[in-house]
Amino acid sequence: MKPSTILALCIAAVASACGKDDGECDASGVFETTEVTISARASGEIVRLDVEEGSDVRAGQAVGLIDTVQLSLKRAELLATLRATGSRRYDVARQVAALRQEIATQRRERNRFEKLVAANAATAKQTDDIDAAIARLTKQLEAQQETLNKANQGVSAQAEAIEAQLAQVDYRIGQCAIVSPVGGTVLAKYAERGELAAEGRSLLLVGDLKRMRLRAYVDAPTLTRLKIGQQVAVYADDGEDGRREYRGRIEWISDKAEFTPKTIQTRDERANLVYAVKVAVQNDGFIKRGMYGEMKVTEN
């Protein structure tokens, strides 16, 4: 085949990939979407996984569950231990009530003997003995209160430790729920009910198919005409020869040049340095992941 014929075929291929009725496109690329892998946050048997590929999910929606029997039993055990620990707490006021009563009695006796001493019916030694008894009882009261308070502090510390363990178990039970962090469509399902899930195992792949992105590549001259937030025309294939037009918005422009990916353009074009851009497009359902698309800078 003559070199001129080969060149003509290459030009025809480029025109067929990028051309349109009113001129050539400024860039071409592939449609993609933000994909989120939902992984198991706990280990155990998958007892429920309610979605299939193609199902729509909401952000925060529980789509499955990992077995929580062992964790529930551990929680019940900790609750029983917490109740037993609480039963060892002393009622300080009740424990020292007898000593307080005795001190009050001794003080009444002292008042009575003080009057008798004033009337020369009792000796000062008797009031001194009562004062000594009151002092002894007061020290006993203080010592007993200190002992009981320390014992209660120990019980409180044990209870706090158990409550912390309960919080950990409750957190782990919550992690057994399989929750979609984003809204979108289930693109792939990697596990089924009854299988064992290890922490970190991929279970589902979710993507937002309503909001697609065209990852296109532009040359340096075209790059100077683009800015973040700019409206551009986006084209997607429609059947064999037709194309659908969409309004797109540039949301990201690479600051580094790279060689054109091998899947884009001809061999000669792939040797050129280009810049990647991402164009957000609202999908009407006809744009698919991996589909080729084109972009044209529109005049504002």
C-alpha cells in the first residue's frame, strides 16, 4: 500500500473519531463515574445482602448484615457483670447512720451533764469523758466514710471499664451492618449470603451513574481556552452513526502533561503530549461506563 494511501486512511480514522457536521471536536475520551467499593467492616458470616447488580441504593442505606450472635452474647455478659459490679456499691449514708446516731446521743448527754455540772450535780470529768467519746466516734466516722468512698471509687472505675467494653461491643455490632456510604447503582456484587466475610473484604461496587464524567485529553493550544466551571458540548454515540449531545461542565484540569493514552486517537496522535480534563455530564441513562465520548469547546 502506498504511503499516501496509509496517510489518507489515518486522516479518515481521526475524522471519523472526532469529526462532526459543524467541525471537528476538541477532545475525545471515555466516560467514567465515581466508584466506591463497599467493604466488610467486621468478620463473620453474611446473613443478609439485599441488593443485586443494577439495584439503586441511597447514601446511608443498610444493604446487608454480618452475623452478630457472638457479639450479642458478649454484650449480655458485660451487662450482667455491670449489674453485679453495681451491687457492690456501698450506701455510705446508710453504713454510717449508726455512728452518726451515737455521736448525736453523746452530744445530747454532754449538754445534759454540762447543766448538771453548772448545778454542782456532776463533775467536770464526766463531761471530759463524753468529749473524748465524741472525738473517738468522730474519727471512726471519718475513717469509715473514707474507706467506703474509696471502695465505691473502685466500683465506679470497674463500672467505667465495663461500660467502655460495652461501647466497643456496640460499635462492633454497628460495624456488622453493611451500609452504602454513597447513593448510586450497584455495579458489581462480590459476595453472597452465607459466605464468610473478613474485615476489609470487598462486597459491592457502587457508582453514581446519573452523574458521569468524560475524561478527555486536550492539546496545549486547546488547554489555553479552558477553565474550571466552563460549559462545553459533550457528544456520546447513539447507534451506529448517530450521536447524542449533552451539556457538560469542566470540573478538573490536569496540571501535568502526559502522552495520549493508547486507547485514544491514532498511533501518531498517541505520541503527542496532552492534558487530561474531566467534564461532568448529567446522564439520561444512555451514557455507559467505558463508552467513548467527545468534547467541543463552545463559544460563550
